[in-house]
Amino acid sequence: MELTAQTLELKLTEPFRIARSVQYYAHNVLTQIEADGIVGIGEAAPSGFYGEKRESVLMALSYFADHLGDDPLLIEDVMAGLDRVMQGNAAAKAAIDMALYDLVGKRLGVPIYQLLGLNPARTPHTSFTIGMDTPVEMAKRALVAREYPILKIKLGGKHDLDIVKAIRDVTDAVIRVDANAAWTPKEAIRKIAALEPYDIEFIEQPLPPKDLAGLRLVRENVGLPIIVDESCVTLEDIPLILGCADGINIKLMKCGGISHALKMIHAARAHSLRVMLGCMIESSVAITAAAQLSPLVDYADLDGMLLVDDDPFDGVQVKGGKLMLPDRPGLGIRRRDGKRKLLPQEVEAAPAALPARATSREKRAHRNAQGEPEYEE
Ligand code: MG
């Protein structure tokens, strides 16, 4: 099998703020694997929070290229082999894993969901994410996003309750809250109690990832379900969070791809955990890969491609929030410009303009940034 890679720079429609960071661009990597004249495509969206960046992905991919073997049908063997030769690098592994699934689906002439025996009618609705801002700005964005029946609200600052009040005032949408590890246990118990009257579906990652005792305490003292994201990265984390959460947020970029995510879904079900599929800021390549698994899960937060201006690809569609899987073989990805070759030509990224009201922290991040602020959706 032959692997090639190139960078993919995605520009956010507007700066994406969460409790610990702000992001203007996603510095992703596309990869292509060819075997017997068939090409599969994959994408890595590295997160500094999990110790990856674009350069490490490119290095990992060039190393993994020599360890793929020659049979793309042996996806489990290939991925186990990559785990043996190098630990971590989950986003780089996810790119290879989804490219292999794409290739195998194309070779067999079936979409990946069919390969997995899944019913495309069972895809959930995805949430649409509203990044942190002032209560007024976030309520405005909730109005703009009125076509989406589920909103995911980023909290973890001084105005958490005011934000939820302002958004609830303008919408009847289902509201999910993601604090991105920003609260203390006491603060979480107090804030979640105050949020309960606003009809919130669940709270995602209220506490720092390692504070499992705190999570257990919060869960025992609040009336809303707790979903963990940063606390549950790989399969091995699932036994550790039992009793601390009601569900987990699985991301291909955290766990290493479709084959690992499948194992996590089934392990979570064995422990009666709810399952959510999430994403980073990704193009339609990686989002469509995750969406192929979505008939298996309770909640989807697969809106990464909706938050960027310049997604070069076309794959899963979102209609009134519902994920609509393409019925083409493999991932079902096409270039938006209609060209057949999957990898677009590499384009030098133009320096980004800063918004007029950028904070000093954002200016710092921007200066620093060819842009490697830590980010995480
Ligand atoms: Mg999250």
C-alpha cells in the first residue's frame, strides 16, 4: 500500500472559543492510501490538548507508511501493528484507519455503514456548537442556527448562567452544555443546579479530566446526566470512569479511528453508558467517517465541517440537523470542485486577518500562530 499526505488548512467561519482556548484555523492533514489502483482518503485533525500537532502527524504518517503491509482488507491487523510500532498519535492513526475503510468500501462497492451492517435511517441529529462569547452574542448565534434542533453551548466562564438564560429566551431547541473541564466540583454542583430549570439535556465534562473523584461527587449531587469527553480518550479509559459519568463522548481523533471507536461503543454499551460521537474542527472527510458509525450512538456532535468556510469536500449532509449519509462506496467523499483526484493541490495558507475586537490573548495566540493554540471541540 502506498501512503501520501498533505496539509489541509481550514478557516473557521468565526473564531471558536472554548473555556481554555480560541481557534481561528484548523491545521489538519489529509492522507491518501492506494492499493491495486483504488484510493482511500483520510484526515487527521490534531489537537495540542492530546499532544499532537500537524508536524507530528506528518512525521507519524511517514513512519507508519512503512508498516501498512499490502492488504487493506486486514484493517484490524494494520491498526494493531501501528499501535505496536508507535503509541499515541491517535489523529494520525485515525487518518489511516478511515482511509483504509474508504479503500475497502470502494473495493467492495459498498458504503462503510453497509460494510458494518448499519441502518442509515438510524443516524441521529447532530448538535450545532455555539462557541463562548458574551450572552448577547451567543443568543444571536443561537438565532442564526435556528435550523438546528439541538444546540451545544460552550460554557466555563464568568457568565455561564446568563448565557444559558439568554439562549433559552430565544430558542426552544434542545440545549447541551459543554464546560470543557473548566469548573471545580463545588462550582459544578452549584451551576448545574442553577441550570436545571432551563431544560438542559446533559452536561459535558464539567471538571478537569483526571478529577474522577470530583466527577463522581458531582454526578451524585446533580439532576442532569454527565457525559465525559476529555476524561475518556481511549478504550482503556472506560473502566476508569464507571460510576463517574452517565456517558462518554467518543472522537475518532482521540481514539485512533473507526476500528477503535467501534470497540469503545460496544464496551460503553456493556456498561450501560450512553454514547456520543464528537469531533474536532474537521472537513467533511473526517466528519463523514465518524457519521458512518452514528447509527450506533445516542448523541451526535458532528458539526466540525459546518464551522469552517472552506471545506473542500462533500460527504455527509445535514438536513434540519439530521445526518444524511451518502450512498456512495467507502466514505462517499467527493471534491466540491468536481475534480476526480481526491487530494487537492497544496495551497500556501494566507495570513489571517484578526477580528477588530481581538483580546490580547487572541493577539498573542495569533502572533504565535502559524497558530497552534490548544484546541478541542
Ligand atoms: Mg467536549
